[in-house]
Amino acid sequence: MNIITAKNIKRSFGKDNLITHVLRGIDIDIREGEFVAIMGKSGAGKSTLMYQLSVLDTPTEGEIVVDGTNIVNLSEQEKTEFRLNTLGYVFQDYALVPDLSARENIMMPLLMRGEDWEKATQKSDRALDDVGLAGKYLNLPSELSGGEQQRVAIARAIASSPKIIFADEPTANLDSISGEQIIELLTKLNREQHQTVVMVTHEREYALGVHRIIYMEDGVVVKEEKLREL
Amino acid sequence: MRSLRIGLLLGLRQIQRASLWTTSLIIFVMMLTFLNLIAVSGILVGLIEGAEQAVRKSALGDVVITTLDNQDHILETNSFVREIATYPEISTYSVRYKSGGTLEANYKERRDLSGERDTAAVTVTGIDPIQEHAMTGLGDLLVEGEYLNPNEEGYILIGIYYIEEYAQQFGDVFDTVSDISPGDTVRLTVGDITKEFIVKGIIESKVDEVNLATYIPEREFRRLFNRLDRNADQIVIRTVEPSDNASVVASMKASGLDAYAKILTYEENLPKFLIDIKNTFNVLGTFIGSIGIIVASITIFIIIFINALSRRRHIGILKGIGIDRKAIEIAYVIQAAFYALSGSALGALLTYGFLVPYFKENPIQFPFSDGILSADPETTFYKFIVLFIITLIAGFIPAWLIAKQNTLNAILGRK
């Protein structure tokens, strides 16, 4: 069953004669529980595609249905709520709030979903335990290494058990060992908790554990490679 | 509610993790703004309040009894005084007789009888020296000489505005006699009657009414002015609790005493121009203070704007992971509230813990008053509320401007 269906997605920037067409009509289906990597050279449009699928941006044309909801016509408020309740994000540079401890960073979306303080604390601590950061609950982001910060970001993404996790080049700022650990974590999440993961990466070795790789070039999908069965 | 909870967490943590120096500086600016708002108008109003307090202390007391509009004197003064003496709420009073006369000095040394005489038109006040001193502390206002002795006759106290050497600092405003010292002889002429007095003392006060008076014992006044009915012109009363003066007046009126005299509280007796000046000073002070508020609100706006702008990407990420925009705005409003509350609390502590007591002990010396710092807690509270609300708005607007930006643009740092 498809959890993401995108039809004829186009995204352009600028106006009049200065329009840049970044996505030129993309059709994508992603099945529930699938781990998909989007790859391509710089400027291929892979991140832009991910922003459309992850409800962070609105396509110029096309239709996107995520978890049964047509997200294109949602209001800003509805998009925010949708992201909160359905999606999890791992950004390239961790994107943690510097004033909050690791635990508090993870608690934010949980509290926003209406969970009480105690339950949110328990869930965030458990998520930190799951990513191998037990005992670092009270550390500020500045007191953690890059790899640890990215693990906190993953813990934040998984703590509220979202249906889909979007990871935008999650290994880009990490050394190879930390990068591998992050990919292992995402793979483990996908395998054990059957969460759908959509990851943008430009390093093929990090994409070897995924179900499918989508290759992009100049704003279109040029190839798909199935690595393993769902 | 959820947004409030998240906003509180974010706001508190931002305050907690902010640079101590920056936070201290912002709080200091807010404290100065608060002081500017309270102290400037407080000192301006305090000048008038100081004058009012001086008049209340040295001249009029808490309740003022004067003649009815259609009468020359307070009717049945003796009975009136006997009645008020029974009021337990009244701690002391003084009965005054007042009239005009001509004071002449240096007449014994005058050789040229065709030359100008050294005279001044004066207000003569007949008092019971003991009662008056108990009521207004008149005996403590002497700059030269001694106070009247109730057992002596033929002595006079003169206010400084009638003496050229003292009054000349105010220009040629007052009608004066010159070269007078205690022990000198002067004469007072009322109609056809002239009586000599020895100057017993010279009185100086912040209150014009005292400086523009001459005092003689009431017995001599009644004889000089032929006031044999013993009806006085003014009775001033001090109540045990000054703030209870209105109820004392009400009680006196209920007893029917207002048929004999006009009975007013000190506040009712205040001249309208004084109230107008006080209100004008208050408005002026508030206006000057308002400039301070505008400066502070701009400061807060810039601080919050820079703060929010430097965290634009984090704000985008928070929105990206599903945090409501309101929560982010609340976080910045909480910061602004923290600055306003801390600054105002410090300002209030400084005002009521130090400045008000200091100016009470060391009033600012003005010719017409001992200037105090007037900081009525109720007015202060209202001004604080204004400062607080404006600060919140100044904190909200930049947060709103940044938080409403496109989420993805904020995350990617795009314009």
C-alpha cells in the first residue's frame, strides 16, 4: 500500500524570464514501511523533491497524497499539524534548538501533541536510550559531538512514532564512522518498527541498505534501483 | 494551552542560556525606563506635594474652618471651639483672628518728616501662641529672635516677606519694611488706632501664608481690632489620623456646625490652581516618561528582532517539526515580559526602598517647597502596566515578523 503518491510534481522558482524549473514533472510512489533513498548530483533536485513530499514546501504543479491526505491544498496551520502528527525529520545539520537539553529537544513535538510532561520525559529518555545516548539527557547540543547531535535529531524524529521519517543528507556533516552509525540506526528503525524512511543522500555506500534508490538528474527521475524486497 | 506550555519552555530556556551580561544590560535599561517613568513625574509632582505638605503642616492642618460666605467671622466661635474640643478624632487645633493693618518701622530714627515713611500693609494674625505652636510648630520657624510668650504683651512676630533684607531675593514683589531685628520697636496701625510692638522674632517658612503674616497674641488682637464678640476668622484642626479628615468633617456637619462656619477638608480647601499645576506636572512628567517608554520599546524590539533573526533557522526548524507559530511568538513575548518585570521590579525596589525614603529625609530645596519624590503606588502600578504591555508588544512584533516567514525559507536561510 502506498503511503506517498506524487503525480506530475513540478517546482519552479523565480518569475517572468528568470524562472528556474527545479522539478520538471515527477511521479513517485512510496510504499508503507519502505526505505527509499533519493540520489543524484548536486542541483539534481533531490532535496527539493523531499521538501515537497515532506510538506515543507508546496509544488508549483502536481498532486501529492501522503498517508491518505492530499497535502497540496492544506493551509499553513494544517500543514504544521500534519507534520507534527505524521512526519519526522532528520536534517543535515541536526537542527537542534541550542537552548534546550537533548531531552527537551525531543520533548518539544511530544508536548505539542498534547502529551503530559512526565510521559514526554519518559518517551524522550527512551528514544535517547534507543539511539545510544543513555545518560546524556541533560546535555545541551553544544556539549555533544556531531554524531551524537544527529542521533538526538533521530531520537526526536522517532520519539513520537511518526509514520514517515524524512532524512535530508543525515550523514553529510559526519565522519564515516558516525555516518555509518546513523544509517544503521535508520535501517534498524525501518526494519524493527516498520517506519517508512525517505532519505536524500549523495553517497551510494550509505544507501546500500535501503529497499530502493531513486536517481534524479535535472529535475526528473532518471532511474530506480531496487536493492531488496520490502 | 499546548502552545503556551511550549512557549514557556522555550522562552525560559532562552532566558536561562542567554549571556548574563546582555541580560543584565537589558534589565538595566528597563530599570532606567521604569525610573524615568516614575521619578521624573514623581519629582515634578513631588514639588507640589511638598508644598502641599508644608501648607498642611505649617498653615492649614487637616480640616479648615472659615467664615460662611455671607458672614464676616465664624459665628459663635466660643461654642464652636467647645464643641470641637470634644471630638476624640481631633488631636489639636488653633483659633486665628485675621485682619489687615499697616506696619511701620524706623519711625523713631526718622528725621525728615516730609519724607516717605517705612511702612508695609500687613496681615495681622491673632493667635494663642501655645495652641498655634502645637498646631503648626510656628515656634520652630524662627530665623531670628524668640517665640511669643503667652504671658507677655506688646510683642510681634513678623514673616520674612515683610522685611526687605529677606524679601529682596524675590525681587520687588512684596511690600516691606527695612532694617528690622528682634528687639526693635515697630508700630501697627489699624484705622485710627496705633499700637507699638517690640519685634520678638522673625519667621521663615516654605509657606507663603506664613511668610506673609504678622503674629500677635489673640487678646491684643481683639483689643486692637475691637473684636469683643471673640468670633474668629479661621480655625485650623489637626486630626489624629490625617486621612480621616473627611469623616471628621462629615461628623461636624452632621452635628450642625456648618451653620456657623464653612467646614472643609484640607484637600477641599486647596486652591484650584495648585491642583491644576499638580495635574499639569503629572501630565508633563508622564509625557517625558513616555519618551523613555518609546526608547525602551524600540530597544526591546531591536533586541528581540536580532535575537529572533539570529534564530530564524531554528524557528523554521521548530515550525518544520510541527511546533505551532504561536508557541514561538509566546517564547519571545515571555522574554520581553521577563525583561520588563525584572527591570520594573528593580526600579520599584530602588524607588520605594531608596529614592522615596531618601528624598523624604533629604528633600530637594525649592523656595516654595521641600521637594519630595511622589510615587503613589496606585499610579506607579498603572504606569508599570503601560510599560509592561508596550514591552510585550515590542517583543511580540519582531517574533511575529520572523515566525510568519515561510518555513522552508527559514530552514534554508533563504530570503
